[in-house]
Amino acid sequence: MKGARRLIAGLLYGSGLRIMEAVRLRIKDLDFQREEITVRDAKGEKQRVTMLPRALKPRLQAQVEAVRKLHQYDLKRGYGEVYLPYALESTSTEHLYGPVRSL
């Protein structure tokens, strides 16, 4: 296995994530400093915290950076945006990607 599939398999084995938990991870779910993963809407619609394996940390960080670059590229080309209702604009990922632009 290579790439994202290997990374997901590592999360399944190393963190005890279920398949859907692993593929639904978001950047905000990863805490690299505390080496934790927050699993939202886990089994029974509960939230839990599990460990982020040290062996996967560099690969996860590289994946996050690759996705960040792809998103910036998409934004420059006029893509990569989504409409956010007014109530959600204050909770956006501005700290990660810059200000939210309305369509």
C-alpha cells in the first residue's frame, strides 16, 4: 500500500479508528502537539479522543501540508470555496486558510 491508503491503514491500526472515522477526519481533529486525534460522531454519536501514533505524525503533517497547498492553488484559480451561512462565518478556518470570501 502507498499514499493515502497506507496512511488510513496506519490510523486504523495505530489509533484504533474505524474506517469511516478515519476517512472523515478533518484538520481540526488532529492535535500534533498533544499527539491526539479527536473522533467526532463516533459509535453511538459520541465524541472521543485517541492517540496519534508518533510513527504517522510526519506523514500526517505532510498530508495536511499537501492538501493546504492544493486548496491554495484551487483558490487562486477561483475554486475551492463554499458558501457559509452568516452564522458560520465567525467559526471558519480563517486561521488556516485566510479570510472567508462570500460568493
